[in-house]
Amino acid sequence: MISLDQVKTAASAFLEEKWEKPVAVTDIQKIYGGASRETYRMQLDVDGESKGVILRRDPPSSLIDTERELEYGAYARIFGTDIPVPEPLFLENDARYLEQAFSIMAAIDGCQTDVGALPQDERELLGKEKYAILGRLAAHDPIELGFDELMAVPALDKCAEEQLSYWESVIVQDEMHPQPIARAAIRWLRRHLPPAAQKLSVVHGDYRTGNYLFNTDGRITAILDWEMCHLGDPLEDLAWSMDPLWRGTEKHLAGRLVPDDAAIQIWKEASGLDYDEEAFQWWRIFASLKALAIWISSSEDHEHGEGKDSILAVAGWIMTDRQNRILLDYLAPAEVSV
């Protein structure tokens, strides 16, 4: 396991090489809670000025298998638009610096991710901001942003099928024992594929409370964690953001912020897109299946992978059970035949 001193020394040497000037790391902290990259916050002294950066390093194993070029490329293409993200600075695939590949972003100060302590009126303001940003992301033309240089471009009528096939393959590959609820959901989803996407959008892939920063004014300052970003149906992000898992005990609030109908209306106004209830229900069931696939994969990674981070075990145990219950709630109605 790499130490903070090793990260500090290597990061300083790397940045001095890139910026061609002395760089002193005056403070470094490891940020816990993420499962796909090791994250460090560093304060730098460069030319007598203080500068904050975030370093994201590949771990030996991860909760989600993602390509660092994809995540960094998404930041690079989104930065400067009306979607707030941190400024991308460097992507380094050479492992000689930190034993693994890493990326460095500019830090955004004075922000937080936990909505739990906020009073409801501030949560409502944050919810309006959250779903307006998601709507604006859906409205963007991904080709104009250059995402076709970074990832596959699906046909509008293949967005749902391709995503379902991918996450089914994750379950097939990583399940360590039979997953009957997942199999039932897959059968239902295959029999009830939604209509073609109304437009092709940049799909964040993990748009939920906890993956954005906000300040004391209730303004979202950065959308984080683009590592599952892809092109697809804009309803996918909306459904993922409203999964019951992200609601905590506030089951009537999407992302613990605003009621579902308010979130949908804000998204519609910001995106200019239509809301199809039947298609949305398909994406809601898919979202829970996708989450279940991630938790199943985390169990397998903890059992057989190089990393033994406790978050992998916790996700594989607690989250799998919770997500199975969510899927059963979706599939239980008599009219839903599996």
C-alpha cells in the first residue's frame, strides 16, 4: 500500500516536471468513501501562491471497472460548458510515478457533498439546481462536444438493449452464486424494451446525491465521478438519480431533495424533452438492475481481486440485499410477469 509521503513526493516531482517550476506539497489528505479510485486532496505552493488539487489514483482493484481516459476525457469535454465540473489538469498513464495511473484536477474549495444536515427549504433549492443541470446535460449535443472521439455512439433504438446486455454480462461474469431476482429483472427488461431514445445524450452514469459538490448558498459547484459516462437515452440518468437506494429514509424525495414530480418537471423544462412514463419505468427497473450488478461485482472483487478495501465487502453484502428488495418491489405487481 502506498503511503501519503510517497504520494506527496511523487506528486511534487510530477508537477515540477509538467510545470517546469518548483512545487511544494504543503498539505495532503486522503479522501475516503470512493470505491473506484484512490482520492487525495493536496495543497500546493507554486510561485509563492497556494493552489489546491485533487489527485485520483487507480487502485489495484476497484468497485467499478472503468477507463481513466474515459473519465478524464469526459471532464475535458464538459469543462467550460454550463455543466459545472472541476478543471482537468493532467492524465498520466505511466505507472513510474505512483505505481498506478492517475489524474489531477483543480480543487474546488468551500464545498460539501452531504445533504443530510440541510433544512428542507435548502434541499429544495439544491434539488432544483440538481435537476436543472441534469436537464441541461441531456439537452447538449454529445457529438458537438466531441464525445464521439471518446466512446461508442449507439443507435437511438439500441441504447436500452446495449446497456442491458452490458450489465447482464457483468452479472454473468461476477456472480458467485445464483441471482434469481436479477435474472427475473433481466427477463422482464428484455421482453419490454422501451421505444428508441428521443435523442442521444451524454449520460453521466452515476448522477446521484453524493456525486456533486455544493456551497453554502445551495449552489452546485461541480458534478463529480464521470467514470461510467457513456452516450445513450437521457431518461437513464433521470431514473438512476431517483432510485430508492439514494433516498435514505426520505422515501418520498428523489435524492433526498425534492418530490419525484417536481424533479421530473424541472428536468423537462431544462432539457426541452418529453417524459414518457412507460419508458421511464423501464429505465427505473434497469437502474436497480445496474446497481445490483455493481454490488455483485464488488463481492467478487473483494473475494478474488487484489484489493481488500472494506467498502467492497460492505457494498457486496448490504447493498445487494437492499437492491434485491427494491427490484422485488418493482417486479411484484401482478401485471408484471417475469
